[in-house]
Amino acid sequence: HEPCRARPRVAGAAPSPPPQGSQRRREARAAAMVAGDGADKEIFFDMSKREQGNPSNNYKKFHRKLKADYKVHVNKEVITYDKISKSNLAVFCGPREMFSEDEFLAIQEFVKKGGSVFVSLGEGGEGKCNTNINYFLEEFGISINNDSVVRTVYHKYHHPKECLVTNGILCQDIVRATKGEKKVEQEVDRLGLQITKEDVDVARAGRDYGGLEFVFPYGATLNAQKPALPILSSGPISYPLNRPVAAVYSKPGQGRICVLGSVRMLDDDYYEHEKNKQIMDCIFSWLLHVGDLELGFGFGEEPELSDYHHIPHTQGLAMNLRSCLQENEPLPGDFTQLFDSTLFKFDMDLVPEAVKLYQQLGVKHEPLTLIPP
């Protein structure tokens, strides 16, 4: 009955009626996978770089959920290998200060020895947050862009940077793990027939990405190159179109790395909206080697991502003065003809018309006198 004990641990969740039938069994299996053997895992939650994600401020729900399943240590001192090596996972949620070279070396050594790292940043990337985390991430094929994801169609969330992504799950195993379904082993064809590209396209056509929607608020896009793999994208509705917003790195014998483009996705305001909570639970379980989630792509299943296109800065172009290319009439030889004296002048031409008003209005034409009170 361990799954039943794990359910009340979820922080901030409102009491709901127990699910029925297969849905109840799936949720029980999902809770069992998350709560499996994570009690002995320890998380290093860094706050030494004035991170935006503060467990005592805007990350209360997320921090409460982590403490329910794992051991959490909040660090406010300089990062060293001795401190970070005692944990299984290091979390950096929106750093706003520079990392030193010694700190990067400590984190790299931590990853080489099997430790996992989770990094999130927000819109504007390094430039807005005044950090240098890309120096560490680029070694693993990941970098965070200095841009922002904007939704072109407003639905449920009115701010254009509060993006509701409906078709953004690139790794299908996330859908299975979120729903709590058991992993199905694929049957190997005895004849060793290879699947053609057409068969893969037909199989893809029937997918709806599991209906997993998530909110991506005030976030930036990523660049992910091998050996890194993108797992979440901005979808076909948000702009930039179909660009990675979350990526992972995994190598046998070493630790795992996950980078998220939105630090506010785990914020108390958005953590329990849509499927944010379920998706992040699966990712943190994968980082801590808990559960059976596999973040990877089989043959012919690589995600189709769009190229990164730059668009002109309309506001900046509008502020620059440009000469007019319209052709004018030829100028006359006598430049005095260019002056128009009828627009502004000072003369007595309107005095006769003013005198006629006395007769039209029936007023005597005489000097004005004082009106007795």
C-alpha cells in the first residue's frame, strides 16, 4: 500500500475524489515510480547566486514536493566539490551572478563522478540574468538563447509570454511515465525487417502527443546539439516555432544534466497548472535514476525542429530617420516664387467685413460704452 501513502505528500494539492478504474491504477503506479527508492537521494539546492527560484519565497510548493520525496539541502555558500559531492542532484534555478572557474570545475567533476545537474533560466537568457552558466552548458551541447518565447494565440492565459504549449512533448516516454503506464517492450521481428520511413510517418500521424499541455511562462529557447537531446519544444503556435525549451544530456558512467528555459515554470503561480507538476516530477525522477523513464529517440523518431530565424527589430528600424525617395517637381528659376504669402500675413483686408457685421447684427456703429451695473 506504499502508493497510497505517497499520494498525500503532494504539496498544495486540493482534495479530490478518488479516481475510478484504470485511471486510479495508473496514478498509483506513477506515484510508486516517483516514490520508489528516492528516500535516500539528496538534492543540493543552490541559493549562492541569488537564484530566482527561492524555496522560501516563490518555490514553496516545489520545495515542499521535493522534501516529501527526497532529502533537500539549501546551499548559500561558495560552491565546492566537497559540498556538492554529498548530494545526488544539484539544482540551479535562475542564477543571477557569475560563477567562478573553480565553481565550474567543481560542478564538472561532480558530473563526471555520476552526479546530476538541473539548470533553469528565464527570458533574456544570460544577458538579462547577468550570469555565465552557458560556459558550463556548452561543453555538453546545450546553450540558452537571449530571447523570449511568445504565444501568437491567446488561450486561458492572457499575457503573450505565458505560453500554453499543447504539442510540445518531443520524447514520447514522458507521456507514458506521466500517465503511470508500464513500459511495454517492443517485439523484435524474427526476420529482421527494417521499418521504412513511410511506416514511421504513418505511425506519427496518429499521435497527438498524449494531450500533455504545459505552461511555459517568461522563458527562453535553447540550442541543443548532440550529445544533448531536446525533450520539450515551443510547439507550432508559440514563436519561435518548434524550438527546444528543455534539453537533457546523459552519458553512461557519468551524471545526467537537464536544462529548462523557464525558471518560472516551477513557480508557485504555475507549478500546479496544466501538466507542469507531472512533467517535472518525471524529469527529476530521471535525474535521480528513479523509475523507468528513458529520455531518448529510436531509429527514425528524431524530433522535427525548426531552424532559428532572426526577424528585424521593427521598433529599432522605425526610430531611424530615412530620406524620402519620392521625386519632386522641378524648381523654378526664380526662387522668390517658392514663397507663399497667402498662408501668413498681417494686413487690413478683413476690416470691411467686420464693419458690415454691425448692420447684419442690428448693432449701432458707435464706440462701445460701459454697461451700468
